[in-house]
Amino acid sequence: MTTRTTDGAAGPSWRPTRRRLTDALLAALAPVAASALALAGLTTWVTAGQAGRPARIAVTSGRVLLPYGGTTETAAFFAVANSGGADDRLVRVTSSRTGGDIGLSRHRMRGRTAAYRDVVDSMPVPAGGAVAMSPRGPAVTLRACPGWRVGDLVPFTLHFAHSGAVRTLAVVVRPGDGAA
């Protein structure tokens, strides 16, 4: 049996029932509840001061050791500060004025008298914190160009996971002169 609708077409009639209204209300309520929960979380994040505070990286105190004894391997050290609200990572260092092969490393001790260099993929820079590179900690290892002299400035670009590239200069120093 068919019924006629108001426009004259034949077909079953649709009437709102309590069950249909309840199902429609529940279907609409789920996205509204999810949106309200997300809005509450974002409001809490903004109120706590964490919104809009990405990592803010500053690189200072660059120095590179003048190699000695016929070797070209040396190290560079920087002070890296993060005044932002998010952690970052130093992932790579480049320079147009070195002999290539620039890497990240950390000084390690084996026992009380033996030290070695441990190559690392990246260096964490915590939010609100700093990394002070030194001969006894994290460092940048590289090959020096011939002809470097004490006082020369060597350009470096430090590449961070979130902050991008930061250009800086490092002064060439003798080992023991301001490298600690």
C-alpha cells in the first residue's frame, strides 16, 4: 500500500517518532561534546601560558680550537639558549669555511683516565634551558681549513629541528684559551 505525499508523489510517509528524534539528537550531541572538550583543553593551555610559545633559540660564545700537531681535526663550541616554551633539538651544523665532515659529539669518560668522543645524531635544547658546549661535554667536531690563525672568525649555521637555521660566528682560539 502506498500513500500520497503533499506534492502528489507516491511513497511511504515519514513521520517523526520519539525513537527517530532521540537517535538524531544523540548523533548531533557527539560532535558537540567533542568540540566542547577540545575548546576546554585549548583554553586551559592558553591560560597556562603555553600557547604561541615555540622554541626561541639564541646561539652565542662561538669558539673553535686551532688544531695543533699536524692534525686537522678540531672542535667548535657554542652556548645555545632556548627562551621559548617548547623543546628543540640541534640536528646539524654546517660551515662554508671548514674542511667538511662536521658532526655532533659528546665527550665520554671510560674509567677515570680514558676519554673518547661519542658521535650523536642530535643535541636536545630544553624549553627555558641551555646547552653549554665544552671539551668536557657536547661539541661540534670538524676539520679545520689550512691557514686558520688565532682571532679568525669562522661562520657556522646551526640547524634546529623546529627553529630552523641559526647563523653565527666562532672565533679561532688556542686550546686552553677560552675553550672550557
